Amino acid sequence: MTSLASERHWLLDPSLLKLFHQCRRLIQSEFGVKLHLTEEHLEQQLAKYASKSRSSHLTRAFETLQEKVPQLSLPEDEETSEQPPKRMYRGQVLGGEEPASSRSKQEVSESPPPQKSKRMYRGQVVG
């Protein structure tokens, strides 16, 4: 916990704290996410929401905060390495291949016709 406090010494400055609360309030109104001072990755989340925001007030407040606290900036490689999320459906990754209906038709045509299974009833073969 002491390392977290040493990293966030900038929050002890009243003017910086006021800017942070302004950014926090604008983020909450735009995205519906409430940032807490005790969160582990507060600086990264603040920078992420400020970069995604459409609000000029939030971007101006964050730029002012960033000028006074240089550790708030995100490294450029994290932003560029972020890939778009994979499309998922019921726990399965969706591929950009062909639709499932045409794929199932191909599988049916390639496989041999199924053998007629024997029905059993109380140990006896039935019809």
C-alpha cells in the first residue's frame, strides 16, 4: 500500500485533486463509470476514458492535469498493440469464414451415410 501512496503523491495537491474530481465527474456523466482514488490502475483508466471521450471539457481538463503530472500519460505501444476484440457467440470465437449452414452442408456431403442403428428394448433387438 505504501508504493501506491508514493505513486499518487500528486493527489495531495488541492489544485490537482480538483482537476481529478472534475475529470472523474465528467467521465461518470459520459460513460457511467465511477473512478475511485483507491483503484489500482487509476492513471491508465483516467487516460483511457479521456482519450475515448467526445467532451472537450474532459479532454481540456485531462490535458491540464497531464501537464502537471507527466506520469498520467499512457505509453504509445499499449494503445497501438490493442487489437479489436474477437467476436464471441456462446463462448465460441466467431471466425470470418463461411456461415455455419453452408459448412454443415459440406460436412454432410463429405461424410458417408449413417448406418441404421439397432434399437434395443429390454435386451431384445426391435424393428
